[in-house]
Amino acid sequence: MGPALEVADVFRRHGEAFRQVHAGHLGGVERRVMGAITACRTAALGGHVEQCNDCGAIAYNSCRNRHCPKCQGLARAQWLAARQAELLPVQYFHVVFTVPAPAGEIAFQNKAVVYAILFRSAAETLAAIAADPKHLGAQLGVTAVLHTWGQTLQHHPHVHCVVPGGGPSLDGTRWIACRPGFFLPVRVLSRLFRRLFLQGLENAFNAGKLGFFGNLAGLADPAAFTRRLDQLRQTDWVVYAKPPFGGPKQVLAYLGRYTHRVAIANSRLISLSDGKVSFSWKDYRQNNEEFIRRFLLHSLPDGFHRIRHYGFFANGERSDRLELCRKLLAARNASADRQGAADLAVKRDVPVCPDCGGLMRRVGIVPRPCERQQPFRCDTS
């Protein structure tokens, strides 16, 4: 059975009141997110009849919005299946790059520009330190995933990077592995990350790409913005290297949890009563309007890619570069294991009957309602 309470229930019960209160500054992206999640798997989107061994049920269509807690399973499985061929038989590391709150609030008002700077700065930091012969002297491959939330749904932008523990030498003639259990020094990473991020922020400001409003309106003044940068230069930035993964299978399991995660899963919701939403995090409670506000903090601009690849994982020459990695690692015989894991990832998303747990098959179509006041716009970004 599915969770008793869903984000969609909060939106259905309190979403219209939230729209009215915040009508003056609720953007189109946020409105589409709310509309999609509210309509997801309801008659508003039409549906199809699925039947298991013992019963029949109407399964309504998904909204496919990337912020919807119910629509990430199949997308995750398909993405993981495509990543199987890229896994290398080496130790993998997990590095997290986080920006301080004074930079995070600038990012919130300039999501597309500053999140892109965050991605680029993290990737360039890893590549530069890894290429330094004093540390590794190798080329890297990086898969980076943007998360913008903490446990309480407050805005907290950070990038999770999954990186093989080594790479081809700079001349491409041999594989260079990092020391067992140790990747790159985090203090060195954090200092370069801070410098690259602030340089990117300054460049964006000088190019007129940043906008400020509300309590940040004063930063539009060049002198005030310079003072903010100086403040950030004096702050310690956090780069955290988690313990290494055991191998490719553990990497796959991790990616399955992180790549298509949304701000909060339905499974964390506990109750919705007396105008308050309760979800699992130290019995934290907040009113319905505050819950909706925090959830929408994490909506991304249309077309923004929150999963990106760099180094020998980057698009373009990825196949050739990975072939070189396998040649250097003498790992051509790993393809069978990778394919088996891919098949398992996809099979986990076979429709399951919500009543008896049996497998379901499609036997009919349920059309959308003909009469609607407004056409529903499905945001698939």
C-alpha cells in the first residue's frame, strides 16, 4: 500500500489558499509544480486500467514532473540502467561541496546562474587538484547531483559528487589510483572551491547576470556586493569527503537513492491536521502554509539540469574516454555484471498491485475529462 499521506494531499487541501496569499510573487514554475503534483495519478490526467491476478484497479497517469515524489521511480531506473556501462571496477568516493548561507541566499534569488556556478566550481576544483602531481596527477570522471534542501526543507544548496578513485595519467598512458581509503585533501579542495565560486559570482555580477530583491536589494550596489564577497572569503567553506564506497554495486545503490530524490518523500509525512503538517525529523511540525513554502523553495528553473557529468564522464567523447579507462584497468570482462544490475534496476519499477502486491498488466485506457476550465500543463523538466 502507498503512504497514508502525500505532498499532493497538502496541496489539495491548502494549495489554493497558499496561491491566494502569495499571488503577487508566486512564479510560474512553482505554480506548475503545485498543479502537476496535485493532478498526478488522478482522473485529471486520465488513466489506464491495470489488472493483477485477483483484482482490477484504475491506475491514473503520472504527471512526470521532476519535483513530484511519486514520479521518480521509473526515471531513476532508466537513468541507472544507462549508467551501468560507465561503472569502473575501482573504489569510488563521495565528495560534497556546500556554500555558506550568505552565498546560498544569493543563489536562491538567482537559481539558474548561481547553481551553474556551484556545479562548475565543484567540478573544476576536483579536476585541478587531481591533476596536480603532488596529489594524484590524473584525469577524473565526475557525476554531480544538485540538492537544495536540508532535513527541515530549508534552502541549503550543495552538490554531491561521485568520483572514481583514480584516472588516466595526464598523458593517457597508465591508470593512476589514489591511496586506499583516501582521495584528495578536503582543506585544499575547500580553499580552491571557495576561490573559484567567488570568482564566478563576481564575474556574473559584473556581467549583469545577478538580480536582487527584498532583503538583498542592497547588494545591487557594487560596493555592497564587494563587501559580501569579502565576508565570504573570510568564511571557512565546507567540503566533505564521505567514506569510500565498497565498489560499483554500492555506487549504483547510492546513485539510486540520490539522483532522483525530491525535497521530501511521501514516506516522511506523518500527519496533516489542525492546520499543521508533521513529518519525520525529530517530530518537527510546521503549519501547512510554511510546509508548502519550504517545499517550493526547491523548485528548479525550467530546463535546468541537476545531474551533470564531467571529465571522462562528460558527454561528447565519453565512450572513447571510458574505453581508455577500461583498457588501462584491463576491465573489459565486467560487462556481464553491469548488465545484470541494470536489468534488476528496471525490474524494480514493474507496476505492483496496491491491494495484493501482485504484478499488474494494462488492459484498458481511461481518457481525461473532456470539460476543463483550464488545460493542464505537464512540466516534464
